[in-house]
Amino acid sequence: TNDDNAVITISNPSLAEGCTGGNPVMVYNVSMSNPSDASVSFNHATLDGTATVANSDYLAASGMTSIAAGVQQATIQVSLVGDCFIEPNETFLARLSSLNTNGRAITFSGNGATLDGTGTILNDDAVPQIGCPANITVQCASLVPAANPGGVSSTDNCGNAATITFVGDVITNQTCANRYTITRTYRATDGCGNSSTCAQTITVFDNTAPSLTCPTAVTVQCAALVPAPNIALVTATDNCSGTATITHVGDVITNQTCANRYTITRTYRATDLCGNSATCNQIITVFDDTPPSITCPVNITVQCANLVPVPNIALVTATDNCSGAATITHVSDVISNQTCPNRYTLTRTYRATDLCGNSATCAQMITVFDNTPPAITCPVNI
């Protein structure tokens, strides 16, 4: 081995700067191509590049380094200053100078008076990692939870907890009071002011129809007694705040057999602030089963059968509980208690029938009672 000729080189190390409070050590390796039979020494000193001592990127280092006879390696150590600022990679120099070879033919690489090694400080800082609460969907605006920074998880690259703050809520896509999207933003900020955000999506979507109750079913005798629609008699509640709007949808008539016998299905609708709606039905039964009221002519007595009046419906009066005139008919004449052609009782029956076939009868009593003796004329006196 030629121990009189050698070239000294220095490495170009790189090292992550680490976290605040740390001082990782960057090592420059100084190598000699051949060992020497005498010791070799040189001075070393750090020089600022884009990394500077003033900015607390590293700690200045200087001194003299010796390589003992027969040894080919030495190291120069420089302490870096860890932080959490996000910045580009930075460099500084370790410069070797004042080479003392004890008369041996040993030079710095490049045969210059100095030799520089470039150290690169690798930026390993990053914004904090942040995890928002899971997206949720609620029915009503009143069910939107309050912002909760405690529900957000975050750490920075050094394992330290970041400070979580609530940034704000932004509402979009609103179509009604209870249908919209909230984008809720949280921010995580580490000790150096690096921050990141995450967004939780809260969907407010009311698709639940109101609950409503119709008036109870009713039965009336006549069409004229059917009550008018009345939304005040309908009750409605909604799952969200706000009053449901009640409307009368319509009346549907079925099963009609006469003017006063049929069924009405009356429908009401309740609609909430977002257009969700439900209906209910009230059943109104119109059923006239009341017969008309009828009054026959007064009872009479006549002397002879030929004086019995003919039936006369015009002398009969009738009224009905519902509108519409009752139809009056002569039902029959029934003779009873006859003892002679001009002595008997006649029961004359009339009937009144309303529009739905309900009917009632009355009877007029006509008494035929001849109690008048004949007129007689005797022969003239002789």
C-alpha cells in the first residue's frame, strides 16, 4: 500500500430534521483513499447555505479533526435543530481546511486548499392529520347536532395533539325548511401553525308525512243535513317544527239509492313545510229511514151510501223530514159493520211515500147511517 499518496474526500449526507425539541445528528464521513504512516489533521467548520444557524436550522460546529496513522476514516458531527415548520429541504456546508499531512503526499479531493461536503436537511414536517365525524342524515333542522370539536380526531407528524377548532357551517341545496345540506368544517392546527381541515356533511331531509286525524264518522237523515267541510275539525302534527297545512280534497258519493240514501267519503289532506302529505277520510252516511207525517180528512157521517164522497188526495196533507214532496195515494176503502145498505162504516186509507220509499198511512172514517124515516103520503080522505 502506498502510504505517501492519498486523496481525502467528504460525504454529502442528508437527514430529516425531526420534530421540535429534537437534535438529530448529521454525520459527514471523511475518507482517505490510502492509509498514511503518519497522522493527518485538518480543520472543519460549518458554513450557512439555505440552512442557517440564525434560523435555527442547525447548530454551528467547528474544530480540528485528526486521522491517526494507518486509519482511513473520520467523522464530523453536526446537530440539527428540529421544528415543525413546513419548508423546502435546505443545505449547509461542512468545510475542511488547513490540511496537515506531516509531509506526506496527501491532498483534498480536487487538490484545493479546502474541501466542502454538502449536508441536506430533509423537511419531514406536514400538516396535521384530521378526521371528521361521520356524515349523517337527520329529518329536521332541529335535529342537527351542535358542532363538537371533541368528536374530531387529529395528530401531527410528531405525534402531538393538534388544536381542533370549529370553522363554520355552510348551507347549500336548500329547497325547504327541512331539506338542505350542511358542510361543517373543522380545522386542526399544530404548534407551528400548520393546519388542515376536514368537512362533515350533514344532510337534513324530511321525508316523513304529517300525522292527521279526521272528524269522526257521522250519520244524518237528509242530504240537507250533511255538514260542510271544516278543516278546523281536522288535527295534524308533523315530525318537524312548523304547522301542517290542512285542505279539503273532495267528497266522493257512492252507494246512492235515492236522494237521501248514500255514502260520502270526505277526504282531507295535511301538507308539511317540505311538501310531504298524508290524507284521511271521514265517512258521512246519509240514510233517511223516517216516514212522512200524514193527516187524513176529518171523519164524516152521511145518511146514504150515495152521499159517500169519492177519494180525494188533495184533502190529505203530508210533510217529510227531508226536502221533497211526499207522494199521496189512495190505498183502499174497507166496509165494516154493515147492517143495511145505508148503515155501515167505511175505513178509507191514504198513504204518503217520500223520495226514499219511507211511507206512512192514515185512515178517514166515513159512517153511513140512515136514520131518517121515509116520507109517506096516505090516500086522500074520503
